[in-house]
Amino acid sequence: MKIDEGPSRARAPVPASILSQGTNLIVSIHTALDDEQLMLLQRDLLDRVGRQRAKGILIDVAALDVLDSFAIRTLADLAYMAQLRGAETVVVGISPEVAMAMVRLAVEMPLMRTALDLEEGLQCLTS
Amino acid sequence: MNGAPRVRNAAGTHHDEDLVNLEPMVRRVVGARVKDPHAVDDLVQETLARVVAARSRIEADSLPQYAAVTARNLVASMATRSIRARERSHLLVDDPEDEDAPVADVLLREERHIVMTALAKLPDADRLLLLAHEVEGQDTATIASGNGSTPGAVAARLFRARANLRVEYLFAAEQLEPPTDRCRPVLRAISSADRRRQQDLDAAGHLLRCTTCARLRALLGARRGEQDEEGVVRVPVARDADVVLARQKAREVAAEVGFSATDMTLVATAISEVTRNIVKFAERGEVVLTLIRHEHRQGIHVVARDVGPGIEDPEEAMRDGFSTCQGFGLGLPGAKRLMDHFELTSNAGEGTTVTMEKWLP
Ligand SMILES: [Zn+2]
């Protein structure tokens, strides 16, 4: 993973859209993301938690082709850091196949809540 | 420009006599190099036509010399064209369609020079064989009877000679010299698709280390598309985005084999784990995906190799919870749990190779 701090390596924006709905940020990822894009998304979301006073982050990962150890850890770190700043994170859209792979990988996911889909995820955040 | 009297084309027909006088000499020059009588006729006519076309620019007394040089060049360019026609893929430069266009002429001249340089670099046996077959038009049976061999053996030698010529052609065309003693043998093994020899030479490892060979290999395969060998997909890995590409390609191959969505995801996830280490720790590497068959079963074979610092203690790296200074584990134990077969070999200072397999249930 190579993250450039400087402007030397400009690249296309992360293929994900972020909507504000009340105090929640609703994130849908459009395609597979590489490590750098995942990190950029993580940082962007943390910034927004501060800027927009968000209380909840809902991330739809259905478009991610895999959730490998790096992706899981990046999401878990996001959830932890967001929590430190007063926002809760829920991940939705994990397909049965991806779930199976995650179990075999046996990566722990502390602090990260998951729900089946957007609707249930929103219920988690408002309850 | 000097003041000597010039022979002009428009001056009249009396110069046709010159041509008539030139013809036997041109025929001798061509005949000494080309065996096929039809080709000899064509080349003689072509030479004379060019002499006529150039006559206005040439001193009368240097016409014979000009004719001889033209004849020799035409023979050489016919050799080029004939080698091309026989195996179009190996010269890697598009045929100039219009041979009369000035650009095509320049291309041909450069092309000829490259081919000649390449031929000169070949071992004598290869060169003589190619010239006998491609230029003089001798068939394999004739060549075989000439040296007490068999047509099959001659054909095999021709195949290798052409493969070697492709390599020398590229060195000449790219104006490169092989940086190591290993380069020529490796590229020749690749050019002749000799997998065993490639393995003996560790061609894959050399290609990762040697940028010259990597570049020439890409040119060798340029006409054969991404899948250079049947059922083999190669993904060069240097950046984060390549990890995504590698696992997408793996999905395509796995889909071809008929894997379920779950198994495709397991394979893609395992590849993601091992490929990330190439980007993180090594300069560059590659992922090679191959369809495999054993009896009635099918599967996917994955090799992820890199040129990098290597892993000092591979056993330790395979233990859960092992993590590097970056704070992340290598993901290797996880990848192993996703696949049916997993093997890690690493030499400190040289690089790491992970070999994995997944079989259809
Ligand atoms: Zn080399």
C-alpha cells in the first residue's frame, strides 16, 4: 500500500458516492477498490464526521469483489476511529460468498457492526 | 553536382543498349544467390526496371555497379519478405503494403539492415540453415539428404533457428545488447515455447529481474495477445491497482473452469492477500494463472512471484498473528485456509514465490 501525502500522484476520485441524510453518511461503493482507494475513502469519511457532525456512517460494500484482510482492517479501523469521534459505523451488503471467505480468513472484526442491507443498516443507526 | 555529362532518361532510346548489356551481369548476380528460376527472372526484371527509373540520376559508367548493388539488395529484401511470408508473426513489424511508396522503401531498407544484423548474430548452423531454406528455397527433405539427417529433424532445427532469429531480430531492432549471459538462452527458450528449458533456466525469475528481457519478452508475445500460452494468464504486479486486476483475472479463469461464486470469491481473496505482499514489499512481481487438469478434475493454479527482499523466516510468516513492522500480517495463513494447496518459497535477498491451487469439488 502506497499512500502519497503530497500532490505528486494525482489520481481519479474513489469510485464511491457519499450522501448526507440527516446525521448519517450513506456510502455506496461502485466498484472493486484497491488498497489506496480504500485508505482514501477511510480518510475522507473521518474528515466528514468532523465537518458534518455525522453520528452514523452506513457503508454498502456489495460492489466490493472481495473483503480481504486489508479491507476488513481498514473498515474496522474506520469504525474505531469514527467511534472515537462520536459516530457509529454499520457495514451492509456483505454477500454470502464474501461472508464465507471472511470466515475462512478468520480476521477479527472488533467494533464493526454489520447489517443485511441499507434498510436494516439505517434501523441499526437510528435505534 | 559536378560538370560531368549526365545521361538523361528523356534523351532517347539508345540507352536501352546499356540495359541489354547489363542483363547477363544482373542475371549472374541474382542467379548466384537464388535457385528458383522464376524468382531469378522476377528479380532480374525488377532490377532492370529500377535501373531505368534511376538512370537520370546516375552516371553512365557507374550503371553496372548500381545494377549489381540493386540486384543484391533486391535478393536480400526478397529473403526478408519470404521469411516474413512463411512466418509472419516473427518479424513483428507490419508489412509495408505499398512497396513503391518512399516510406515503405525506407522501412524495407531499415528492416533489411535489422534482419542482416540479426542473421549475423546467429550461430553459423542456424544461419546457413535459414538461408538454405528461406532464401534458396530448399525444402527440408533436400536439406536432410544433403547432410544425412531426416526432414523431421531439419524441421525441428528450422523451428529453433527461427525462434533464435526472432530473438536476435529484437535485439537488433531495439538496439539492445543482452545485459547478462542468461538473457539469450532465456529469450530463446521463450521464443521457441520450450517450457522445460524455461523452467531449467528459471526464465520467469530472470524476467522479473531483467528489464531488458521483460521488455523483449513483451515484444515476442506482442502478436500473440495476453494469453501467450494456451490457458495461461499473466498479470504484472507493481501497484495497488494490479492487485485488483489480478483477482479479477483470477475470477475470469475460475469462471472458465466452472467454479461456484463462493469458490471464485475464495480464490480472488487468496490472490488479493498474496499479491498485496508483492506491492508492499517487493519492487515488482507477477501473478500467473493457469487452468489445471488431473484425471477428471479441473482447477486453477496460481503462482505469485516477486523480486524482493524475500521472507527471512517463511515458517514464522505462516503462523497466525505474525505481523511485520507495518502492523499488518502477511495474510498468508488466511490465504492458505482459502485454497486447497499452498506453498511458500522464499530466499532472503532474492524474492518470494507463492504457489496455490484450488480444485473444483
Ligand atoms: Zn535478461
